[in-house]
Amino acid sequence: MKNHFLTHRLVLFIAVLLLIPISDCKSVYAQRSADSITLPDTDEGLAGLGPIRRYDWFKNLWNEKRKAWATRTQADQNSVVFLGDSITQGWGEDMGKSFPGLKVANRGISGDTTRGMLLRLRKDVLDLNPKGIVMLMGTNDLEEGADATVVSKNIDLMLSEIQKFNSKIPVTLCRVFPASATKKRPAQQIKDINEAIANVAKNYPQVTMLDTWTLFANEQGDAKEAEFPDLLHPNQAGYAKWASAIRPILATQGLIETEPDTFTLEPGFVSLTNGKDLSGWRLAESKSSPAQEDLEGKSSTSDGRYVAIQNRIVVTTPAEGRRIQQLYTKKEFPGDFVLKLEFRATPNADSGVFIRQPQLQCRDYPLAGPYKNLKNYRPGDWNELIVTVKDNVAHCTCNGEVIEEALKLPATGPIGLEGDHGQMEYRRIRISAKP
């Protein structure tokens, strides 16, 4: 009787399995692997594409790291989580103290691939209910022979999971750093990956792409030994540059620099912003903005490209990579005057300041030009522009260095801020009529 009962149960179990679609079986298997801390023994049924490393050293590191992190799930709640491989792991548990006052959690595992990160996304990242996520991944996939399609597909799956979990979590997706063909990471293959993941990222409004490839690449598209001694991992100088690139994005996401900028106007100057919204400005007509939008009392343009944040006007990174737009003052400024402002650019960002009508190029000068040899420029930090207009000719300096000796201007016109690619911020925009 007992054997008959067991046989009946076995037959019933097999029948149920046969009724479950294969895709559902894979989904159940993937769910189980995502709930597991230890590295699955095989790839079968796992989500994603491409390689998962199983060298002894990697398996031991994976299990050791994840077991330790599991004990910190509650302590690390509401952190900004950094997800990545050895480059992220090597930054240290507190990200080298690069973000004072910000609660961070380092979830980098040396040697990990994008598929491995996909498998641990839930427990290592989403279970922390992160305030923000910073992602850098893909270089190890190349070493294992995977291509841009594999990397971008896995990142797409990760971003989809993040979006389902909470579509408001800001995600900073860093372009894969340059390396070297000697490390099985040729420049062109890294470029292909970066193009592919940018095409994926544009489908997720919560994602900001950060051009960390141009930040580090030499003229051949490879890593520089001064910042990557082994042509793969950054040294202290490299990490400092990475942190400087990330900070402006975290500020725009409301994760750092949450207090308004305090600044006292010099005698004779008036501010061109009220510090709260975009009143006094207008969005110029363009292909992406056919109407001249009324911005009175609004903190943002309808497309979110121009945003007033903590006494700054931020030109955000466009999802499609590049979008040319202009924001102008409603008021025009004839006669002689002095215009002062400060700007901060993410790597390779491109913008401009319109003076009546001509544009003064305002960019991440060392990478985007045209003034690549400035000695006083501060990457990732605030830089001061002073424009002195006399007899319809502008003399322009950046941090005291002359960038335009005699820029010819029309007799009158507004002040404008352009957006092209990358993120640009402007603050302390003020003007004084010369006596």
C-alpha cells in the first residue's frame, strides 16, 4: 500500500512537471539562483547570457563576499550601492571616503561578469532598498570572449529589474573604462560595448550615462599607465578622477549637496536667477522643443532637460546621448556689462553660453575643447567665467585665463545656456552694467 502511494505521488509530480512550460521552469530556476548566496554549479536555467566564472579563486571570493554582505543587509539599507567587478571592489568598502556624508555600499566582486552581477542583483543591491545605484561592468566579459550583445543584454535585464523594483531609483551607468589589447580588451571592442549599453540605457528614464571612457582613454583609446599601472585597474589618481566625475551626477540626483548654494552678490550686480525656479528664462524653439515654453514658476522644463536645483540651473544628460537646446533670458542686455557665472561639467560634456547671439563654448575643456590647454581648469569642479563687454566686444576668461580676447557681439540680445551632451551646471549667474 505504501509503495502504491509513493508511485502515485511520483506519477503525479512528473505529470505536473510536464504541464509546466520550459520557460516557466527556467524562471523558477533563475528565481532560486537569485535567492542563493553561493555560486550556482552550472549555467543551466540561469537568467542572462554569456560567461559566469567558476575558477576556484573566484568561486571562493564570490561566496565569501556575499555571505559577509548578507549579514549587513539591514545595516546597509538606503545606501548608494556601487555594483561592479574588481575596479569597484578595489575602491574599498567606503569608496575611498570619496563621498563624505553619503552612505555607500560597495558590491564589487573581483573577476565578476555582467551575468554574475545579474544573478546577485536582488540580494546584493535591491534588498538594500538603495537610494541610488552606480554601475560599472563589462570588462571581464571581454576577457572571457563575450561581445557587446551579451553585455548589453545582461545590463538591459538588470535595468529592467531595477525599474520593476522601483522606477524612481536613480542609476548612474558608467561607460566601460579603457584597458589594452594586451589584457584581451581591445579599444574597439570596448567602444562597441559602450555604444550598445548607451542604446539600452536610453530606454530607462532613471538612468544617467556617464562618459568614463573618454575621461580615461589616451589617443589610441587605451588606458594610461599614469592612472592604470596594470592597464586595467585605476590607482589612487584614477579613483579620484572617477569620484570627481560621479559627484555632479549624484548632486543632480539629490543624493549629495542637498543644501542651497550660499552666495552674496557683489555691489552693482543683479542675479539672473531667483534660486528657486526658471522664472525669467524661456526655452528656445528647437526640433525637440517646438514651442517656446512658459517657465514662470516652474522648476523644470517639461522634458526635464533644464532643472533648477539648489540655486543652480542644471542642463541634464539627454537620454539619447545628444540633444541641442537653448535656454535664454527673457530680458535683453544692450550696452556695456560684466557677466559672471560658474559652471561644472561631467566628463566630455558640451554646452555653451550665448552672449546676445554669439556662443562662447562652455564645456569640459580638457576633453571636449576648444581650450584644452588651460592650466587653471578644475575637472569635475566649479570654474568661473567672466565676460566683460565693451563697445560690443567681449573679453572672456575662465578662472583668470583668457579664452577669448575679442569676441564680436551684436548691439543687444539675451544671455543663453546651451545643452548638447553630458551634464552641465550653472550657478551664481549675475550681471552688472558698467557705468
